[in-house]
Amino acid sequence: MIIPNKPRLTDEEYATLNAIAAEFHCKVGQIHGEAMDVYPIIGDESDDLLINRIEGLPFVDHVARVQEPYKLMARGNKMGITAIKAGTAEIGRDFALIAGACTIDPKNPQYFIETAFACKEAGARILRGGVWKPRTNPHTFQGDDKSLQILMDAKAKTGLPVNTEVMDERQLRLALEAGVDMLQIGARNALNYSLLKNVGVSIKGKPVAVILKRSIHAGPMDEFISAAEYIVAGGNPNVALCPRGTVPKVDGFRYNPDDHITMLLKKKTWAPVVVDPSHAVGNPAYVPHACLAAAAYGADGVMVEAHVNPKAGLGDDPKQAVTPDVLAKVYKDCQAIWRVARGYT
Ligand code: PEP
Ligand code: MN
């Protein structure tokens, strides 16, 4: 909808709008209001160039979009999907648990294997394990290629599909060659469009899913959804959206928990929403409550950092991993809350 900066456009101005719209195979209508006229764009208004051209005209105040800027992710376009697939796991039919270590310790593989079995026992559908880690400090442990083998061993032993973060094309290739079932795009790379495009193209036609974290900055909802659009546009709709907390942080939490955006994401898109409570609150004492909140908001699951012996872990595990007993209890309670929350949708 084009909103002019004066009550009525001249015939010449209206013709200018139509000439630009025609370049994008659209037309411009005219709605006569009492105080002013407004001008709907008729046709596909999703092209940013069209909007920018019109907003650049001296007699236009702004364009209020009616159609979302993303075509594939929009709720109206279900793409035939009811649940996404990551290997043998499905997400989007009920409340799913993804759990495992923040970081796999290549020197102590037994911790990850024990954690994997404990997560399975707690009900996890997908096992997470960080092979390569984005660290704020370049001198802290960055992950290790060797951990990929440990992740795949855990997959073979437990039968669980596995998830790991990839940050570049080399890691993407190694993860896909090894048989990783779900790729994680982390908060730091959430707007790395060349990586997102590459992931989209690389997984085309493969039974691989992507869990896309929300960027660390509290950007607009459409920015988050459009990032997912990059992946889906590559040819694989197995994408889940993951709110994980933003900056500026809430004093006392690690970030600013954003689990409540689940409701908005679900209204705008068809994609499952899997909340990451671990990074949002950053404290094992708060993680269970944050999991329950995600279920109350109607999320399709949570991705939780868990470890059999958090203090002996690497990366975030000593600070924020929950133990398997807590994980098992909270997952049961989440399922109950999720069923209650469903009564309100
Ligand atoms: C992680 O999942 O361990 C991680 C690094 O997450 P984020 O990208 O959300 O910081
Ligand atoms: Mn982590």
C-alpha cells in the first residue's frame, strides 16, 4: 500500500507509480479516502527494488507492505510440510527435545558417549554436539575435526540423528560427508548470507535439516525469517527457527531471552520453532524454567545443553549444561505444558 505525503496525487504522479509498477509486472490501484487517497500495489510486491524505487519518489511518504518479503517461509505457503525431517527424526508434530554437549571434548570421548546415551534416555530425539565452536576469545578451545568422529560414533551407538554447528564451507562439506543429520547455523553466522546460500544448495535433495539460530542482535522478525528463506530457497524445506536470546542482555541472564517470539514466528511462517533456553539464560538453575516457558509459548521443541558431568565439560558446559536427571524431568513436564498450551491455539 503506497501512502503519499499529500492528500491526493496528480494524474502525472499516479502515472509515474504505474510506470514503475509495470516494470515489476504490477499495477497500482487508487482508493479514495475522505482525508486522503492511498494506492495499493496489485501483484507481487515482494521485490525490495520495487519498494525502494517507489519510496524514493518525492511525493511518497512510505509503502506499507501487505505481502511478506519472503515467499517460501510464509505461513500461507505450507510447501506441503507438516513436520521437518532430520535423518530419522521429525520435528513439528509434538514437543521435541534436542540435547547434548555444547562442545565435544576430543580428549575425553567417553563423556560425550555417556551424555549421548543419557540424552536418549531422557527422551532426546536429536543429539547435539559441538565439533567446531565459535568462541569470543581466539585463545579458547575452538573445537577439533577429531570430534566429528566422536559425534558419528555416538550416532552409531545410540541410533540418534546428530546435530552440529558449521561455520564455513569446509566444515559444511565435512559434516555432510560424515552423515550429520542436522546442521546448526549459529547466532554469529545467522546473517551470513553466503554461508546460508551455500548450506541451502549443499543440502538440496538430502535428508538433512538445518536449525537456524536467531542473530545475536534483536533484529526484526522478517530479518530472521528471510535468513531462513535463503536456505529453503536452495531447495530443502527442512528448516527450524531457533530463538536463543539477544543483546542487550538482561542483567543476570547470559542474553535477553526471546522465547516469546515463538508465537510471532508461528503466526508468520510454517516452520517449526525450537527454542534454545541454554544460551538465552546461561545458567543451569534457570534452564528448566526457560524450557517450560518455551513449551507454554507453543514451541515445537527445545535444544538444551546437557552433560553427564558439566564441570568436566568444555565450552559452555561447565556454566550452563543441565544434568540428564534434570533434563528427563523437565522434558516430561514440557510435554504436559505443551499440551495445555495447544488448547489456546
Ligand atoms: C551453541 O549452540 O553452542 C552456540 C554456540 O550457540 P549460539 O550460536 O546460539 O551462540
Ligand atoms: Mn554452547
